[in-house]
Amino acid sequence: MKRTLLLVLSIFFSLSGFSQALQVRGTVIAEDDGLPMIGVNVVLKGGQTGANTDLDGNYSLTASSGNDTLIFSYLGYVSQTIGINNRSIVDVILIEDIEILEDVVVVGYGTQRKSDLTGAVSSVRGADLTKIPSSSPVQALQGKVAGVQVTSTSGAPGADQVVRVRGTGTFNNSSPIYVVDGVILDDISFLNSSDIQSMEVLKDASATAIYGSRGANGVILVTTKHGKAGGQVEPTVSFGAEYSSQVLAKKIELLDGREFAAYVNDITPGSYNNLDAVPNTDWQDLVFSSAPIQNYHLSVAGSTEKSQYYLGFGYFNQQGIIDKSSYERFNLQLNNTYNLSEHVRMGNNLTFAPYTQQNTANATYAAYRAQPVVVPFNEDGTYGEVPGVGNPLSDIETTNDFEKGLRTVGNLFAEVSFLQGFTFRSSFGADMAFQKNRRFTPVYYVSPQQQNEINDLFVGNRENVTWLWENTLSYKKLIDKHSIDLLGGYTMQEASSEFLEASAINILGVTENLWYLNADNINPTTIKNGVDENLNYAIISYLFRANYAYNNKYLLTATFRRDGSSKFNIENRYSNFPSVAAGWNIANETFMEKVPAITNLKLRASWGQIGNEKINYLDQYALVLNQINSVFGQNEILLPGSSYGKTGNPDLKWETTTQTDVGLEIGLLNNRISAEFDYYSRTTDDILVELSTPGYFGNGEGVKVRYNAGSVLNRGFEFNVAYNEVVGAFKYRIGVLGSTIHNEVLSVGGNSGVDSVLFGGNLGNGQLVTRSSVGNPIGSFFGYQTDGIFQNEAELAAYPHESLAQVGDLRFIDQNGDGLINSLDRVYLGSPIPDFVYGFSFEASFKGFDLSIDFQGQVGNEIYNGKEAVRPDLYNFETHVIDHWTGEGTSTTEPQASSGGINYAPSNRFIQDGSFLRLRNVTIGYSFPESIAAKVHMKEARFYVGGSNLLTFTKFTGYTPEIGSSDVLANGIDTGIYPVTSIYSVGLNLTF
């Protein structure tokens, strides 16, 4: 079956022009199983004569003389050059070439040789995904793919990752889609990295247009592991075990007890009379501790004459560095392929992943704010009172937040090949996610501000079920030097989501087995809130792709997809998504034979349109508010009713991205040096934006309606350069990659509303610190620019713009010169989107030892230190306030001691450089010699140690410069997220 798959991927050189000198025939068989090989390319060296082997591996051609030479080639096997030597029969045995096999990459609805690609596609090996101890395989893409940025929303166990492919293209959901063995998904955090064979990132329109309305933000293809094809293969059993220890990677420099008391005395003199007597509590040491990660995986893979199979079992358990936070998951992966006949095969891919996640309180933010002069426990053992913050340790103890779920993803498929070159494939896939949440808060008392007089319980159940039916017909044909590959298909997808939420107070149960809404409820009427909702949508699609290659030199690709979605009204339900691409394998030209140092040289270009349908389809409907009580009559009778909330917009349509890409691929010195360069430009139009509406629409004040009104530009340059070398037993590889990102809002409101700016980044105190406006990046930081500090009364009197300012306060610039400091003076302060994202890797092996080092980083982005900016109370401070202004000339940057007020207005005071360079991973391993492994009946045995997030070089003062958010309008704002950890690991891999 392996060679059958390779056959439909091969590009043959069938040549004509036969002479009558000598008739040569023979049979080609495979070295690995001795079976005849179908479709092997046989050509005369330097001539125009050739043939392909038939179903029995036989070939026949006419040579010009008995001294000619034959070249036998087949994708995935080492080519052989054999002289005829006046023989009429020349039989050949071909040997599998692993390196060539790796040049076959997965694309949408198929595979292609990399040399035939006209699109921008990057591949990541499955082995690279297991280097990082993480619950999500996506995290391993950091610094591995040019044009891809991965950031963590949190360092908590099971936290989500934010993935951006070639920038942020919309104000809405900007995440790529994932296609796992043909099933389209929104995330892959449930997969076990050890079950993944490879991941391909589709970046340009030529590669993603086959997915139409879901390809605008990129497509990540995931291929899970399968049994090796090729006849009877004994089962291979693999076992991996890894134990890791997590520690806080960095502590924030905060004031200690004496420093805090001294600073507070400068705000309110006499608050602390004896600085040497105040307590000194380090809340970070109390909240954070080391925590383990355990990861185990067992797999069995093999094949018979009629089938291939893969069975994988995984267990992952991560405890958080904050108590009562954890993530535990089991994985079962079952993949089978059955060869029912020479022309029919069937198979299945199944992933089964139950998990349990425990979430703790936001103790990170509490530990940052808690005053060091407060003791954690009183003498009687009760929790100490932390004014305005709450005791972080009590928050942890009283939080009981659990999520249990099950994710099942799989498909069944059948393939039938008929006539010559036709293959019909039908696949039925399903994605089922079941989730249960339970959160219980007991009765407790720490202080009047930190207490819960009546216990409360929240329960939520969610079910998401998606099914996908896809039918494709492909045709592959080689006519002389012309290679044709056609694909057509029809797909149907339907998704439904149901969730039920309810809460209750004053329940009798205080232990976990009694955390149910009606479990000995003291008063059933205390079930106070409930939500029950069902959402459904469907998509149907028609797709077509044509690949054409002439003589393996000139490449053309055309793709078309037509999607129809129930998320839109009938007039806008369907849309077309085309793309075209061309490639030129310059290295295969005759004139390049004079430059043997250039192994590969390919130029490619593409243009296309793709869409984004990740929207809330309820926006097209009007909103009706229930539970509205009205008073009627003189007796003031309350009658329940409904009220018109806001109007809908039935004219909503797709967001459409138009993308252009130009790429150059280079291979030198037999591909020891390889490089890829890409320039891309993509513009997204008709972005859905919430805009204000005139009063006559009937909406209430502040109520907005969605329109297709925005446009965003992303453009940049990508490169990926690698050098491979072998010096005796020493092998090494050096890789460098990077990408620039220029993000710019082209329009926001258009003619559809009165808004010209989108505001975001709510810090929780009413401050909105980001704006998306024309000419600036999405989610840019806006605030006041400071111009030093008022040093004396004369300066203050000469600058009457700040009515509430005092000597020692920050001086804000009056940008518009109207003599007032107000919101009109807030200007662009920076962007959370980096200008440049890069990665560096080094791999080496010598005899049994191996070494792997990975760096990643980014340059040019800013971070808003939101956790420091919000101060409704007297919290702790970062140590930079020690150098605050205390009199004329003492400081020009740090204002006088204060907590809140004008010095904490949104300004560049809280903007920090988010650039960083991180030592992402270091792994050192040793593989025991085969002779030693064989003595204990093993094929391979490898032991390794490693570390992740070991060093970070940055000017940012927070826990981590990786500040991700799924809300593109609130990206790069540090509000005290769960810290990213340094991880130290030890592991063992065994193969039997």
C-alpha cells in the first residue's frame, strides 16, 4: 500500500522518440519485500526515450544502442543508473530512500512532493513536538515555523495557547483551523504529542484556499501516526516516560516590609513609626512552589499483508505551582487501514481523550498586590487580614473549581481506485466534546472585605457535536512530460452546541460528593439562576483543485471552493474563494547543469481569496430581553414581559482575505544548505465590527450592532535557513528562521456607523487602554505621554492644564494645545504586535549522544503593565518606586509617593518593552548501542535530561513577556497572569 500511495504522488518523465536499435525489457522489484513495483520511471540517460513499469513491474523500451544507460527512479526509492551492455533483459531491485520520503508533505485533501509545491507550507516533525513538556502540542511550534507566533494565555496547567499565522487579520477570532486526519477542528490541545507524525502549516492562499471560508487565519494540518505499510511487518512497541519539575522562572521585584512602610510614610506620614518592627512577608514565596509533571506513552504499530495499525496510550498529569491547580488527561489513539483488495481500502482514525482540570483563584495577582507588612496567619491560626486585596492563601483554600470533560475525534473512510488514475474517497468524521463544570465556595470569614456568609454552587454542562461528511474524486495522469493532478469534492458539516448552567446558594453539602444543586438543599428555592441554550449551524462546500507540471520544471495550481453557511442570511449565504499559483524549478533547467553547487532553486508566486466565518451567527437577529417587569394601573401591578434589546443585521456576510505571496527556495551543496524566503501581503475586508447606530433604530444608549465595515493589512517577510553537515560520526544541524510583521488598520467604521475607533483592553476599573484606529496596529496602546515631573510650584502654575496635579506629579503633554488634559490628548504609545519574531535551533549527534538547543524571541512589541496601573487601594509596589520624587531635582521619571490618582492614569509610565530572547529548550540524550539494547530484547533505548524556559533575556519586569489573549483588542496587557515556569526533565524512550 505504501508504494500505491507514493505512485499517485510521483512525477514521472515519460519520454518518446524511439529508435529501432535494441529492444530492452525487464522487471523492477522492491528490495524490502521483493514485490513488483508499479509505475517506476525508466528512461535512457541523455535521451528522450522512456517507459513506466506495468502492474507486474515489467517495462519495455527501445534503446539506440547496446551501450546506452538506463535510469530507474521512483518516489521514495534510491534511483539507479545501470548500463545496458548489449543485454535485452535488465532486471533491477530498488532500495527505499528514507530521505526522499521525508520530502513528501501533507497538503489539504492530499499529499505532494515538496518540489511540486506552489504554496507556502512549513513542516514540523513529530519528534520536535515532544521536546517541550506541555499538555498541548501547539506550544511546541514556538520558534519552529517562520510566520507563526505562539503565546500562552497563562502558565496554568491546561492553559490555552494563542496562535497567529502571519499576523492578526481581524478584530474577531484570528485563530487558525486545525485539520486532524481530515477532521476540521478549532483546537488540538487534547492530542498527545507522541501520537503525531507531523504538522504542516499552510500559510498562503494557494495552500489554504481549498478550505475556503475557514482558511483566512491559516490552516494547520495534523497527521497522526500509522502502521508502516509494505506487507507483513512485526509489531513495534514504543514506551516513553518523562518526569519534570516546575519552578517559578522569575520573581517580580517588590518592596519588602521595611521599604513598603517607608514608602507609605511618604504618602501618609506617621503610618509606621518603627520601620524595624514591621513584618516582612514574601507572598510570592508563600503562593508559588515547585510542582511535578508526569508524562507516559505506550504505542504498538505494525502491519499485515492486508492492514496497517497503530495503537497509542498516553497519560499526562501536570500539577500547578499554585496549589489546587492541575490538569490530568488520558489519551487513546487508534488508527487502522484495511486493504480489502487491490483497488479498495478502508480505515479509521480515532482519538479518545478524557480529562480533569482544576482551576485556582487568581492568587498571582493577589500575591503581587498583597502588602508585605501583613502576616499570612494570625497567632490563633486564622488567616491574616490583607486590606483591599484579601489573603491570597485563603483565596486558594476556599476555591473549588473543577472541569471534567471528554473529547472524541475520529473518522471512517473508504477509497476506491478505478480505471487508470481515478480515486474516489468518502470520509465521515465527528468531533464530540463534553464538558462539566462545578464551582463551590464555602462559608468563610477572614475580614469584612473577604468573607462569604452563604455558600454558593455553580454547575455547568456543555455538549458540542460536529459531524463532517466529505467526498472527493481525484485523477492523476502522466502524459509524456505533462503531469496532471485534479481534485474535486463536496462536503457537508453540521455543528450543534448545547449548554446548561445553574447556580444555587445555601446548600447543605460541604464535601465534594454533595456539591449538587439538589443534594440536601436546605431550601430548594435557593436555585437562583439558570441558562439553557442550543446553537446550531451548517456548512456545505464544493471544492476543486488542479495541479499541472511540465517536465518537473513549470508548475501551475488553481484552486476554487464555494461555501454556503447557515450563519448568514440567504442573500449572503454563499461565497466563492479562488486562488492561483505558479512555480518554476529553475534548478531543473539545462543551463543549471553548469552550476552543480545549486541543488535546488525554485521560484513560486500565489494569489487568492479566503474567508473567515468564525462569528456569532445570532448577530443577524434582533435581541429580545426577557424578565422585564412593567407596572400597570393604579394598583401598581407588576407584570412580566419582554423588551426589544437591539436590532440585528440580516445583511452580514463573510470576512474575506486577499493574499499575495512570492517565495524563493534554495538548496546548495546537495542541500546541505537550504533556505526559504517569502514575502506576503494580505488584506482582510468586510471585517465584522460593532458600531453605534442612530437613535431612530430603536436601540438603547450604548447598544451597538455588527456591520461588515473593517479592513486590516498584514504584510511581512519570512525566512528559514538551515545548514546540515556530517563529519565522520559527528552530525549537526543549525537552523535560523524569522518573520517581520506589519499590521495596520485600514478602516473601522466605513459608512456603516459613527465609530472611527474600536476601544478595548478594560483593566477592570473602567480604563480602556487599547484602540484600533486607521493607520495603527490592532489593539494599540493609547494614553498620555509624560514630560517629566512638576519640580516646583512655579512649574505647576505655568502649566494649568492639569487641575488636580500637585508638585511631584507627572506632567502630561497637551497634544492638541487646547489648554486641557483630557481624552483628546491620549496618543499612540505602542503595539502588542511584535515587528519581528525569530527562532534559532542547533541539533547534534555523536555516536550515541545527542544534543538539541532551541531559542525563540521577538522584537518591537510593547506590554502594558496593567497590574501596576490599577490601584483602588494601597497595594504593594515594584521596587522602582524607591527612587520616587521627594523634592526638587530628586527625580524626573518617578513621581512622588502615591497610590492611585493622576499618576496612575493610562500613560507611557506603564508601557514596557516586550522584546525578549528565551532559551526555549535544551535536551541532552544518550542512546545505548544496539548490541547492548539487544541483550535485553530491545531495538532502541535512550535516556535524556532536558530543561525548558531556562533563561529569558528581557527588559520587562513581569513574570513573563509572553502575554497572550484570545481577545485581539486586549492583547499584551499584563493583569497578573499565572506565571510561566522553568521546567527540568528526565526521560526514557524504549523500543521493542
